[in-house]
Amino acid sequence: MRRRTPRARPGDGRRYNPATVRALYPGSFDPVTLGHVDVIARGAALFDECWIGIGRNGAKQPSFTLEERRAQLEAVVADLKVRARVVTFDGLVVDFARKNQIGCLLRGLRSSQDFDYELPMAQLNRKLAPAIETAFVVPTPEHAFISANLVREAGRHGATLRGLVPECIRAKVEERLREAGASGSGSRSDNQSKGGGRGG
Ligand code: PNS
């Protein structure tokens, strides 16, 4: 986060790097929702640099390809007119962060259920990479119920995704999910994703 005063030391006595803070918002973004957009806008406002990283959640088989998700995020960033960079990564998020001088991981917290999923992950990430912080932002209540899981489910049944995904990508996302619903594909990923994450 932007600070003008000298940086305090956390409880373990480590010094924060006083240089600009580059944050990474990692996620599956399958697909990008208005909840994600909320976090991206807050991250871009809070940090000197905000990177959005499409990672692999080992417990989930994505419905949208990496290229589709990257294109969705690029469109959203252009539409929001924020300074943010879209990247993809494989392997551990902390390894990618270390290699790219990322000082902070950013995640959104919608509920206590998210918290139960996020806290152990943040603690494990700290164990693996003590110099990298995790920061959480809380989305606006209108977006708090939105999850990529629910969006996929509604979209496969042909529901409108207005108010759930950004308008700039809505038509494409609706079309892709409607096709997946009609062909019966994608149900496997739903089953796999249960308990394998927090629902995006
Ligand atoms: O949107 P999601 O599915 O909650 O995102 C999860 C993601 C991709 C951020 C998380 O699974 C991740 O960071 N995966 C990379 C592997 C990793 O570092 N896992 C956390 C510590 S084992």
C-alpha cells in the first residue's frame, strides 16, 4: 500500500521493503465476475502496482481456457481504465511472487466461509515466503454473494448474467456457458470444485 511515513516492522521484526509495493491478486477467474472487478478496482487504488494473476487451483478443472480468462481480464482492465497488469502463473503463487518482486498478495473476503478458506492459505504462504504479506479487501455488499461457481451454474441454464459479470464480457460469457450447458460439458468441473476452493 502507498505509504509516505517509514514502514513499521511487523511483530516478527522484519523490515518491509521501502520501495514501491507491487501487489498480486491471484485467482482462477473462471469466469471473471463483478466480485473480482470490485477487488481489482480496490487493489489498483491501494497499491503502487497491481498485477492480476491467473493461477491454477489444483482442485478445479476450469470451464474457460487460460486464454479466454486472460482476454476477459484484459477487457475488464481496459474498461475500468485502471493501471493493472494481467499475468498467468503455474506452480506456487509465492514462487511466482518472489521471482517478480511482489510484496503483497491480495484477496477478497466476502464471508466467514471465505475467511476459513483464506486464513490457512495465507498462513501457509507466509510460512513458505515470510517476506510476502497477504492483504484482504471486502467487496461492496451488492457483490458479496457473487461467486464464479454460481455464475457458471446460472449461465449453463441460460440465465442472464447481467449484474453478475462485467457488461464488456457478458455476451461472450453467456454464449460460452449456454453452449456448455446444451452440450452437457462442464458438469464434471462443478463436482470437482466442491470443497476444492471457495467458489471464486
Ligand atoms: O479463485 P481461486 O480458485 O480461489 O484461486 C485459487 C488460487 C489460484 C489463488 C490458488 O489455488 C493458488 O494460489 N494456486 C497456486 C498454488 C498455490 O500457491 N496454492 C496455495 C498454497 S499451497
